Amino acid sequence: MPFYRDIKENTAEGKRTIAHLLALRKNLTAQIPEKKLSENLLLATWNIREFGTHKYGGRRSEAYYYIAEIISRFDIVAIQEVREDLEALNKLLAILGTYWKYVFTDVTGGKRGNGERLAFLFDTRKIRFGGLAGEMVLPPYEKKDPDSGQIIYQPVQQLARTPYLCGFLAGWNSFVLSTVHILYGSAAADDPDRVKEIEEIARTMSEKSADPYAWSNNMILLGDFNIYSPQDKTYKAIEAAGFIIPEAIKKLPGSNVPKDKFYDQIAFKVKPHRFESTGRAGVFDYYKYVYTLSEEKVYADEMGKSYLVNSKGKRKTAKEKTAYYKNYWRTFQMSDHLPMWVEIQIDHTDDYLSDKLKSS
């Protein structure tokens, strides 16, 4: 349970925050399974829009409480778009409380890296960090020279934002999470650079899953793949590498706010009958309960001059103001992505004991 003692209940913002938190809590409880210490693991991925910048006035305290309440319902969450300034991440962790820890990458350099980090937040009552942590470097291609017979190593272009691999433990289970924020590129379903990035990381992770010296052979690939549709090459590249996207996730709507794009995914390559989905998964639409469309006027003062006047100094129409609130301001409070989650069964004691009895 997050810490809410600093909410000022005697202010309009404080009262609104409390009312929204109650609505969030009620609907999170209704839609997401209960966290159980030894039976299940609730894994989520969430691209939190530019988490650590001050655009559009910056995130207000109200939004941090909503984000913390949502994250607290899971055991471990992969976060994309954490920025250089860690103030936002630290503020979130303070609300979540002392049981929660994080690991994160350094800032990705270069224009394509966009000054981003990748992070994992996890509840230490269930999850233990296993010691493995690294940013993925793609191996060079190996090609045999037809004349000399020597092996020639051909360097490959690294991903724009280096994927983050970490090993974790839950009960008897070890698993490696690799979180990604794939290059968007052009506004096309199958941008070739995007397809190539997904192919490369899926292939590399698949090879790691078969390595007898791997820290764990249970590999989970998750994050923001910028996939438009399950029919696209970007989506199929994940499955072509041998990863399985659970049927429960395949049935979900898109994870962008309009729910028409399938940007975020969670894919598995794990040991048979171990660490598998229970068949329960979801995309949680928090905009039904916080920063709703009907509350546009409530936040008019907080949005300031930019809500009223465009870049040319002309007053905005009602339609333009609504678009500003809906598509920009509130998405920089929460996000333009919705969190995706899946429940994983981690207690296989009965199967384990039955197998031992059969082998005796």
C-alpha cells in the first residue's frame, strides 16, 4: 500500500486526489488479481511518457499518487521513458514505500537514444534481484571467407535504445526480463528500422534462452515495441524467434490511449510447464477514473495560458482546448500508454513432487 500521508485533505486538489484514489482502488481491485506471496506473480510493462521532464508544466503531486497506486498492484513493472533527471523516479519510489526497489540503466546517448533510461520497479516482499544486470550489446555477424576459410566478423548496428536485461527470483523461479523501447522511426506500420530492431533483439534473446550457461533459461521480452497491429511484420518478428505471446494478451485491445495500436507486448520463452501465464492479463485504462474528459474544466487553471492561447497568441477554440487537455496535458501527467499486465503461476510444487514420485 502506497503512503498517502502527505495528501492535504483540506485543499481542493487533496480532496479530488483522495476521491480519485478511492475510484482507482475500487476498479484496480475489480480488474487485477490479488497479489499472493507464493502462488502468483503479477508482471507489468508501462511506458510512462517522458518520466522526468517538466514539459506542459511538469507532473503535479496528484499524478504521482495515481501512478503509485497503479504500480503497487503488481509485483514487478518494466518502465520505459525514464529520463535523465531521476527526481520523478525517486518521488514515485518514496510514495510506494520501503518495500519497493528499482534498478535502471544509464542514459542512452545520441539523438536516437532520446536521453532515456529503462527501469524495473519491484516489490521486495515477492521479488529478489538475482545479480544479473546488463544492457544488451548485439553480437557481430560471423561469416566464413570462401577463399581463406577464415571467420570474418561483421559489426552490427546497435539498437537506438539499448535493451535492459535483469535477472530476478520469485519463490523457486528464476527469470530474465529484457525491457525495450524500440525505435519508432517513420509513421508506418512496418518501418524497416523498427522491424530490424525487433528481429535482432528477439533473435539474440532466443539464443540466450538456449545457452546452457545462461543465468536462467526463462526469458521474457517486454516493453514498448511500437507495434501497430498483430498482423504486422513487427509483431510476427517476436513470434518468429520462438517467443510466445500468451493468448490472454493477444485478445487485449491496444495499449495506447485510443486502444487502436498494439505498442506494448509481453512475450515468453520459458521452460515447459514452468513460469507460465495463468490465462489472466489486461490493459488498465486509468482515464476512466482520473483526468477524465468530463474534468477538463477542473484543470483549466493548472494548464495555464497554453490551454487558452495557441503558439501564435490567438485564443483557442473549445475544440482546440479539449484536444490540448486530452492528447497533451493529461498524457504528460499520466501517459499516452496504458499499463499492460499478465499473471504468472509460480507455485508448481504439486507438479514437482509428482515428477519426483514418478522418477523414484
